[in-house]
Amino acid sequence: MKKILLIEDELLLQKSLKKLLERKGAQVIETSSGKEAINKIETNNFDRIICDLMLQDISGFDVIEESKKKYSLNEISQLFIIITAYSSRQVLEKAKAYGCLVIGKPFDDINATLELFLK
């Protein structure tokens, strides 16, 4: 069973993704706070971290930076998937520097997106 941390402050999307991922057999821990996510990352091990870029308290990139205290850049590139409605060139370049996959919201194909999350 995959253990996934879902960091999303849009509550309807958070609840929907949690339910869909759990139906596919994943264990999902969710939060809408970047700072709370950092605490969860420090105290748990996850198979995947799905992180919204624009959170209410800090950015998804801030969460990734803090995760460097626990994970190598290679591990971060394997763990994190960034989801965002704001995929500008700068965002894509910064995500590439971390080696992270970026998925735009709204999702084009929810089933394909869920498969990426669970891979």
C-alpha cells in the first residue's frame, strides 16, 4: 500500500483526490498547510508527496526546500509531484531544478493523473 502525503488547500479537490486515491488502495494523509506538511514529512515516511504550489501559508517550493533536511535531491525528485494552476515558465524551470514532475490543474485526464500519483 502506497503512503501518500497530499498537500492541497483547495478542500474540495483535497477531499476528492483523497477519496479517489484511497479507492485505488493508497493510504492518504492530507493537509492544507505547508508548515503542517513539513512536520508530517519530518516525522513520517511517504512513498509519494503531492504538493500544491500555491498554499495559503507558504509555497510548495518552501516545503521542498525544508524537505532537503531529510531527503537528497534525487529522493525529492522521486517523491514529489507538484500540482498547480500556475505553470509559468519560471515555475517549470524551478520544478525542473528539483527534478519534480509538474501537473497542471485542472487535470486533463484524472485516471492518468491518479496513475502518475501512484507510480
